[in-house]
Amino acid sequence: MGMNALLLLFAVSGFCADEWASTVQAWGKSLDIPEGVKLRVGDTGGSLAQNEGDTITFNREELAGLRDELLSQGVSEKDLPRLLALKTLPVIAHELRHARTQSEVAEATGRSFEFPLIEDEVMSFAEELKVLRQTLQAEPRLAELRTRLDETTYKDLQAAAAGGMAGLDAFVRQKYPRIPSVRTSSSEDLSSGYSRLGRDFGGRLGWIRELQGQHDSSQFPAERADIQAALARMGPAHDAARLQRSAQEAAEFMADPERAARFKGYYRSRLPSLSWR
């Protein structure tokens, strides 16, 4: 199932899957693709990829930009699918680690958590770094083909990794300064944080519903178009409602000391070299 999902990813991007299937087959096992994960190409708000539950979405425009950058450096049409696959495999590995972490947390605690933590990102960037090093070893030419990924994430990630897990942890905290940490936050702080997040999503839901009412009652096409654009930026109401409910449930979960301890225990067992509160 995982192999078919990866084949679908690049088939949708406009590449013949047969041309790069050997690369996918070589790396599919090391990526350890979780059962049931779906991969698609679409809008991710500008990021290359994002993980939403059992679906990993890759940004179509970003992939096209990476393709153009490789072509501009003399990569042939024949080599393009394979080299693009290799360039993006570390990011694929990063997002798949997120999906796997969510599944493992749900199994360990009895519920799923979709909100990011510093520790989630540390684990995912560690996986990204591992696959990045493997791809560079497998295809040394990749080091000479500089793309937006190399000049931003990959470059900074490799520099941070020189400091070991502490360096990687510092890299993540600098990149995501507003994400909480289960190591440095008490269960009470996490519960309060999730409660605030739930209220924020509740406020967004109320604003979406108000805008929908204004849109439906407006008699002016231009005004309706402006409201529709604002609604598109805010996302669908059902997403805000789901996130509000999920945040409230997470707050209740963290308020229970026994369940919060199981949650922290999951990350403690997987990041033993990092300091814990």
C-alpha cells in the first residue's frame, strides 16, 4: 500500500512512475511507510509538505519549483524524476515520521494528538537527517545540485546535527519558538495551553459562521466575493470545529495525571538523551 501511495505522489505531479520506481523501491523499506497513510499533491499554504492525520499533502507549486531548479542546473528529463525523488525523500521521511508518531502516541495513550510538540519535530527532523545522509551517499551528485531545500532546511539541519541531539533540539526550538515541549512544560501548563487553543478555534469557528451569514445575506457580488475570499483563507467550519473539539479533549486528557504521565512517557522512551523536567 505504501509503495502505491508513493507512486501516486509523483504520477499526480506529472512524472511517469516507471521512470523513478526503482528509486522508490530502494527507499520504500527504509521509510517504513505506516499502514493507511495517504499521499497527495495539493495546496499546503506554501510549505513543501504537511501532515494531517493519515494524509500527507505535498505542495504542487513547490514541487514544480524544485523541478525547475534541477532542470536549470543541467539535469536531463531522463534523470529528473529520480533526482527529484531523491531530493524530496528526506521531507517524505519527515512527514511519515509525524504520521507514525501520531499512531504510536494513540496506541500508547488511547487517544490521538494532532497538535505539534517540540519532541515531535525533533523525532521527525532526526528521521529527515538520516534519509538526507543516505540519499547523499547513494547519489553524490545531489550535493552539487542546489535547490531551495538545500539552501534552507537541509543546510541548517546538517549544521545543527553537528551538535548532536542537543544541537537538533536547539534547531527545532529556534524554528518553532511557539510550540510547547513535554519536557519543559508541566501537565498543568499543557492542559491550560490546549484550553486556550480550544478557545481560539472556537473564536475562529464563530467568525467563520458570522462571515457565512454575511455572505448569504449580501446583495452585492463584489462584497460576496470578498467574503468568500476571507472564508477561503480561514478554512472550512468543520475543520475549526474539529480542532476546537480536539483541543478541548487534549486539555481534559492532560488534566489527568495518570494519562499525562503515559503521554510524557512515550516521548521520554524515544528521546532518552534529551533532558527531562
